[in-house]
Amino acid sequence: MPRELTPYDIDILRKLAPECEDLICNGSRTEFRSIIPPVANHYSTDEKDFENRLNRLTDEELEYLIEQMRTGNESVSCISPFFFSILLNIVTERLSKRTAQELLSIYENDEGCG
């Protein structure tokens, strides 16, 4: 069953992309099922903008998103390697190198995109 964003997820998405109004992907016309891909693929204008948006997250929100990636609820496979490297750097700096290595494994093995 596809993931439906919780109110907490929506709060995080809107924190990262305040311009997000309707939670609908313009390309597929379906509801967003993840947080990071829409921010990377629909709202960020470039890598620096993506980095600035991710830096709005608290460590607790960042850890929450990583836990969602661990369980397969948050997909990152459809973001570009450039944007993923930014996410990886932020996780390394703010959380740990071990968590970043785990995130890299998730990225390489993720088959879905939400």
C-alpha cells in the first residue's frame, strides 16, 4: 500500500518547500508519497537551494526522515546524484559518518520513488 503523508510529514514538506500548496506532483498528477524527492525535483532551483532547504531541518527531523528511508517509506532513488550528495554531506556533518554510509546503501538499493 502506498504511503500517505502524515500531518508531521506534511509539516516537514511545507517547512522545506513553503510554496508547496496542494501536495500533488505536477508530472504524474498523484499525491506526493515522500518528502525529499518533491523538494529536490519540484521545488529546489539548484543544488545550493536544495542545501539551504535541507538546512532548515532540525536534527530530529533529519533523523525522522532517515528512519523513514530505513523502513522504505521515504524514497530517495529518484533524486539526482548531485542532490543526493548534498543530503549525504549534511547527514555526515550533522549526524554521523556511519549514518551517511547507511544512507548511501539505501540510495543504491532503493527501487521505488515516492
